[in-house]
Amino acid sequence: MPIVSHVVGARPNFMKAAPVIDGLAAIGIGQRLIHTGQHYSDALSEVFFRELDLPAPDVNLGVGSGSHAAQTAAIMIALEADLVSHRPDMLVVYGDVNSTVAGALVAAKLRIPVGHVEAGLRSFDRSMPEEINRIVTDALADVLFATSPEAVDHLIREGVDPGRVFFVGNPMIDSLLRHRDRFDADAARRRHGLTGPYAVITLHRPSNVDSPENARRLVAEILRLAELVELVIPLHPRGRAVLADAGLIERDRVRVIDPLGYVDFMSLVSGATLVATDSGGIQEETTILGIPCLTLRRNTERPITISHGTNQLVEPDRLVAAAQMILASQREPLPAPRLWDGRAGQRIASIVADIVTGPLGPDLAAERPEAAGR
Ligand code: UD1
């Protein structure tokens, strides 16, 4: 009986893994869920297991926080022991966090086939740790699942065999569509005491929250934005102190709150006039919800959210000007990017199942009509 192991560790992994795990369970493939413990707070981890109906992890490696090298190395050491004793037929890794690259490195050296969900995204900005994680993970993966056509193009340009690349759609959007009926914007508005139009802001990237100077400029602009719309700011623990020192504290029209669970957060976003963020996933979720998104970064690895969606990149000092444009304009409904249809998890599961049950292993991928370039 083949076994597929999954590595998850940080908040954005959970909503991508849930639909794949569901899809494999429906086919009857044995699975092992490995939580690295990169995120360990209830608000960044357990709440997602409860709300996304994820099975409890079979093991939690409990690595916790640390420098990039220390965290990645701790995951590798603990994961190697798990993979040696359980020897899965494939390891599936998700997104671009340190748990992702650690999983790919360990499995590749143990000659366990690696599947990478959300392969091929590129910001072309190596100052982002996630970009390094993406490049290394894709270089090692045997099967690469892409969420958008430009991700396929990046992989092919980097010399990946097209037979190993599958354009499957977006499993994070599967989770959103599956749970959408539970998003309650009115309840979120009441819970946070919001009376008028409001914006949701999230910030956690090193480029915005690590330098006091950058944080100060950004917070000044955010406080000006509060004159236009009320603000709700669920703050990731990273950078909280620097942002508070820069003046981002609870005040009139500005609610600074702890990170929210999946349903509470998506409920809040559903009723927002606009979102300003440096997150990757929120750029995609707002694309489907039709909520204008101002991405507080110089680049994005998710350009499809700009060309087919509601997203735009803004320099921090242009935040208020960009918000004013949004407030003055009409919202046009946009068609969803291709294959962001709620069935990506099923597609990934069916390809993974064919590989682990088939006689050809990962090479079977080359025989499938969905492979890139057909
Ligand atoms: C990680 C990912 C990032 C992702 C983000 C989503 C990497 C390189 N980065 O960043 O891509 O967008 O998750 O949340 O993998 N902390 C807690 N509780 C926790 C976990 C962390 O308080 O459960 C605090 C600790 O002070 C820790 C800091 O947050 O040092 C950073 O955590 P870490 O896992 O290193 O990276 P994130 O910033 O969360």
C-alpha cells in the first residue's frame, strides 16, 4: 500500500495542503502528515487544523523559531529520521517557507520523490528568503504543480522537463471556495466594532517590519489612511514590537489585533473596502473575493493577481493615494484565473496517486496529457 507523506509547518501551508490531503483520502491512498512545528502558536497553527478539517498531524517535529539556518537545519535533522523510518513513496511539500525547502532537501537525498505544490512562482528578488526557498525546492522536486501559466513558463525556462510540470490550478482557492459559505462579513464587522467602510491591513515581511526606519514611514502612511477608512490590523508576531514603536498601536479608527483564524480572517476580508498587505496568499484570496488589494511590496511572485485580478503593487508612501483611487472607482467583477475553480486538490491527488501506484514512478508524469506544453 503506497504512502504519501506531507510536510507542513507554517500558516500558509495549511490551506494549500487540506484539499490535497482530502483528494488523496478520497482515492484511498495512505497518508502521513508531518508538522515541522515552524509555527506553534494556536493562532498561527492549530486554529487552521480545526477550521480546515485537517487531520491531526501524525507527528509534530516541534522545531519552533530560529534563524533561517538554525530552523531549516533543525527541520532537516528531525525530518530525516521520520522519512527513514516511514519511507513514503512520495513527499509533498507546499509553498515557499523554510519547512518546504527543508523537506525537499532531505527527501531528495534519500531518493524519495518530491512533489512541490505551488511550484514555479518567482519574484526574481533574492532578498526575499521565500525566493531562495522556491528556487531550491523547484530544482529538487520530481513533480511540480503550478498554479498559473507563468509559473509553468518559469520552470520550463529554467530547464525543468515539461513532462514533470502540471498546471493544476490553486489549492489555496479550493479551501476558500469550500469554506466560503462560512465567511460572515456582518458578524466580523460587529465583532470588531466597525461602523463605516474599513480596510484590513497585514504586515510581516522583513522589508516592511524589520527596519525601524521603513516601519516608521509605513506607519505614518497607515495612520493617514485611517482618516479615510477605519482600519483593522491583525498583526503577525513578527515585527509587532518594531511596528508598535513606530506608532502602530490601538487608537481611534485603528484596531490592532492578534492574528485571526481562517474563517474570522476571511470574514473580515470579505466585507472590506480594500486590503493592504505584504502577504503572498492574500493577493490570491482577494482576487477571488473581488476585494481591491494593495500589495506593499516592490514585486510579486503572483503577477496573475495583477493581470487577472484586483491586486496592485504600491510603494508604502503611495498607499493613501492608491486607496483614494480605489474609493473613487467602481468595482468591476473579474473572471477567475483559469483553473482556480476549487478542483486543484483533486487534480494534484489524481496525479500523485498515478505516480505512487504506477509502475513508472515519477516518470509516469511524462505520459499524462495534462503535462505542461501539451
Ligand atoms: C513564515 C514564512 C513566510 C510566511 C509566514 C506566514 C519562512 C522563511 N517564512 O514567516 O513566508 O509568509 O510564515 O506567517 O518560512 N512566531 C510566533 N509564533 C509562532 C511562530 C513564530 O510567535 O507560532 C514568531 C517568533 O518570534 C518567530 C517569528 O514569529 O521568531 C518568525 O517566525 P518564522 O517561522 O521564522 O517566520 P515567519 O515570519 O512566521
